[in-house]
Amino acid sequence: KASYQWQIMQASGVPEDEIKLFADPQHWLNYFPPHAIADLKALGLKADWRRYMC
């Protein structure tokens, strides 16, 4: 079981060289929203993405 953030991110498929960039809080906001949107679209969510604010 992963117990440290680094291990959790590795297990989630985040590349090693990318993990260190998460020390910057802004990187979290730039990295995850596109992945979340792709996952939601893959699940079949229908949304008006023109109104997406991020």
C-alpha cells in the first residue's frame, strides 16, 4: 500500500520527472484538470465545456 504522496503519484501513473514539479502548487492546477476532463468525457459526461473556468 502506498503511504507517501510520491508513491501514490507513481502508482497513479505520473512520470517520475513530473512528480518533483508538484512542489509548486500551481503545477497541481495545470496538471490535473485536463486529465479529469478526459476521464469525465470517457465516462460519457455531457457538459458545456465552453463554460469551463480554469
